[in-house]
Amino acid sequence: MMAEVAAALRGRQLKRVALLGTRFTVETRMFGRLGDIEVVMPKPDEIERIHNIYLQVVGGNGSPDGIEDLRKLAKIFVARDGAQAVLIAGTDLSPLLKADDGDVPLIDCADIHIKAITQRMVGCPTAPRRASASAPRR
């Protein structure tokens, strides 16, 4: 699925992005799977903030202030680090941060994954077909 994210970024002609996700996702630059797409590295305290907010959200203790902190960090990554977009790289953040939510281009990796999975399911030639209710039985 990382290949799908990389392809979506290339399709938008993006060459430099930032990430919002767990510490591991951010520190490994999306598991090193974005190929030629450069991933900006937040400062250590920013990685810690992102990770802690993510864990709060997962634990059901997320707050509007925490989500606002993520939006502020996204703006910083664009202004300071030259990120062309910020990837929402954690499914738990997807419902809370929307692409059209603010001043910064946000890209939801879960949305890309869902679209790719759906496309594979719909376009899969080996998917079992259901018999039509009006089809005669033999």
C-alpha cells in the first residue's frame, strides 16, 4: 500500500512532504517506502508531540487542542521545511484532520489505501461473481 501512496504523491507532482503519525512512522520516513519522495524530518520535540497526541487520540483522550497542535505543526513543516503537503499517516487521525480543513495541503493515506483496495476489489478479474436473482437455474 505504500506504493499506492507514493504513486498518489507523484501523481500530484509532490517531491517533498511531511508526516503526521506515530513516532516510528515519522522517524522511518513512512517506513522508507516513498522512494524518490523526500520526507522532511521534524525536530525531536516535534516528533514527540506528534506521537503523544496520536497516542491520546488512540486512547480516546484526544482533544481539540491536540488536533489544533497538529494543524500548527503541519503549517510549520510547510513554512519552515518546505513540505509541499503533509501526510496524515495514521488511520486514527483521519477522521479528525481533513484535507480541506485548513491552510495546509493535507493528504490522507488511509483514503488512498481505501481507494486502492476498492479499485482492486472492483477491478479484480478473479473476484467471485454473485448469480443474478433473475438468472435461470440449471
